[in-house]
Amino acid sequence: MYTPEEVKKRELVDIVVALLTLALGFSIAMANVNLAHIENLAHIPLFFPIALFVLLFAFIGHELAHRQVARRLGYFAYFQADYRLLPLAVILPLFVGVVFAAPGAVVISPFRFYGRGDERRDIFFISAAGPLTNIVFAALGLAAYLWAGYGLLLGFAYVNAWLALFNLLPLPPLDGEKIIKTNLPMWLLLIITAGALTWLTLRRLTW
């Protein structure tokens, strides 16, 4: 068993490793680095800060939202990286040009430390917290882009919208599978909103 301090240190290391690995994967995809275009490796440092900035909100914001809601409801929760699947974030962009990764998840104890339990309600709030955070970031990013016109803001909005939409798919172990079982109307509202934001941002990206 780990002490609370050890868990905090492990969680911080896991978050940093997952964030940097995902940023590298996105940088590879953005720079169009693959076996046929190895020369594009030189472009990765140009895209890395951009990917890092976007994922700092999109990925970290998503996971910390799950964690904080779980803690507010009385559970012990922390982020844990999946070191078996994390390398896919770098490998897949090199071969197929697409980032698809399962960097880890928030681990939640099955027992509450305080408060009165309502398992159905708790599962809904904890599961919805991540996608909802991405939806808020996507909406803010799109609004800021329409006001200021900076392409980075549109990319920021798109990544958050797509992450929300993907996680809302009703497939285990994604958030959508848990939300649809606990609150179908809210799942419909969330996935329609995420889909609309994804379409609006992608439409502008492909103009």
C-alpha cells in the first residue's frame, strides 16, 4: 500500500508522463511525420508547444474534472497512467498518422469516505464531469476564435470538442457508456452538443 504522499507523487509523475507523451504524439501527427516523410522530424519542435498547450486543458482538464468531482462526492480518487497503452500515442501517428491512445484513467475507490451514497447519481456526475469540461473549453475556444480570429483557438476548440464527442460514445470503458445507463436525457444533450461543436470547428478548419 502507498501512503497519501506517495500516491500524490506517483499521480504527478503519471500526469506529466501522459501529457508529454500525448503532446509528442500529436506533434508527430501535426508535423506529418511517418516512415515516408522522416525528414519532417525537424518540424516536431514547432508543433510540440502548441500540442502541449491544448492538451494541458483538453486532457488534464478532462481527467482532473473526473478526479475532483469524485473527491467532492467523498471518494478517494487519483489519475493513473496506463504504461502499456501509452506508447500507442507515439507509435500510431508514425504509421497511420492518427493519434489514438488510452493514456490512463482516474482510479476511484469503490467506497465513500464521507457523505451519503447514491451510486447512480455519483456515477453520472463523475462520468459527465470530463466531457462537460471539454465541451465548456470547446465553446469558449470557438467563441474566442470568432472574436479574435487566431487559428490556435480554433484548434483548441476542435480538440476539446472531439475529445468530448469521443468519450461520450456509448462504448465501454468510455464515459458515454456510464452516462447513458444513469441519465439518458443528459447523455443525449451532451453528445448532441459535443457533436455540434465538433462539426462547427471542423467545418472552419477545412475551409
